[in-house]
Amino acid sequence: MKKQMLITVSALALAAGCFKDQGAPRELPTAGSLEELAAATNRAEIVRVLLRGGKGDIAPDAFAQMPSLKVLDLAERGLKSVPDAVKGLGKLEHLYLARNELSEVPDFVFALPSLTYLNLDGNALASLPDSVGEAKGLRWLRLNSNKLEKLPASVAKLETLQRIYLDGNKFKSVPEELKDMRYLEDISLEGNRVEEVPDWVGKLPAIRNVSFAGCPVKKLPGDLAGWERLSSLSFANCGISTNDMARLRAALPKTSLLF
């Protein structure tokens, strides 16, 4: 019983820091390679599998009989597709697939019932499937450095989403699918082609941090009322006018502004 309590408390600590990719406490039962996983005698107790940067094919049953698995890191493995072994991981909360060679995300990823954090940075995604809307518990979604021009309409179904990162894609506007998200705190569209900032962005009820750094922004909202809740707002390297800078400073005196 004490051992199970330790695993639970440690997993909660990991959830608090996962957004920054911080490491988990060392006492978490962990496998750090396919060889270590194959040799493990405590598969049922393993909470984390960290295979980032490794090599070798991942067998369809690689994560079988692992009911406690909550964190799976498959980043930087040169993957061209998401391994079938990810299917059906009922307790999986955090999935790292960053910096692979993925051109699509299969439906079974968004069907993972406990998924809260998904990192797809640095792949070759030109679109997301409609099934993304099935990830009902998703809170953090990272899609930086892909080839996205838009999001599917089903993204609007992600009612629990708190943070979305879309840096380095091909967006020409802020995705309307985010417009009615009650819990969204962070939006980042750095390095995209966004020219106009709609007024609803700063009026989202939970919004705190927004970045358009590196975007060729030409038009700001005419009315900044309701934007006062923002903690930070970046227009760095956007080339906005001195008049707009002055208007932002006057309207948002407590917001950290970056130009």
C-alpha cells in the first residue's frame, strides 16, 4: 500500500511539471530503453517509459501488461508513424512524439482516455485528423514546427484545453476553433503569417499569455477592453507601429509587453 501511495504522489508531481518537460522524481518506476523494458520484472508497476533518442523498432506488444504506464517518451527516434504499441494505453497521460518524421497522427492517439499532454513538435504534419476532438481530457497540445495552415473544426470540442503552441507553422490567422475555449490560458503563434489579431483573443475567460512574436502583424484590435487580465503579450519582431505600442501600454499597464 505504501509503495502504491508513493507512485501516486510522484505521478502527481510529474503532472505539475510536465509542461516544461521537467524530469520526474527518481523513485518513479522507469524503463529507459527497449532492452531495459524487455528485461523488467516489474512491468505492471512501471509508470514511465523514456525512449527518447533511441533506436530500434517498437514491437506491437512492447507496452503490454503495463496498467500503470502514465508517461511515454518516443521523441527523436526518427519515427515515420506512431507505433501500434501506443494503442489502448488506458492510463497514459503524457505522450512525447516530438522531433520525429510524422506526417500524420492516427486516430488511436486521440482515443487514449487519460491523455492530458501531447507533444508533436518538430514533425511534418500538414493537418490533424478530425479525431483530435475526441481527446476530451487534453490540456496541453504542442504542435510547434510543423506545416499546419489550419486546425480541424473538431478542435473546438477540446473543452479542457489550457495551452496550445503553434509556433513555426503556416497559419495566416488565429484559428477560430479556439474562440470559445473557456479554460485556454496560453496561445502561441510565433513565427507564423498572422497579420490581424482578433479582439476575442484577449477576451477569452482564462487567457493569460499570448505571443505573436515574429508574425507580420498589421492590424490590432480596435477595442482592447477585456484584455487587462493578460499576464504577458508579445509582439516581438512584428514591426508594429510606435502608435500601436503606445496604445497597448496605455490599455494594458499591468501586462508584460514585449515589442
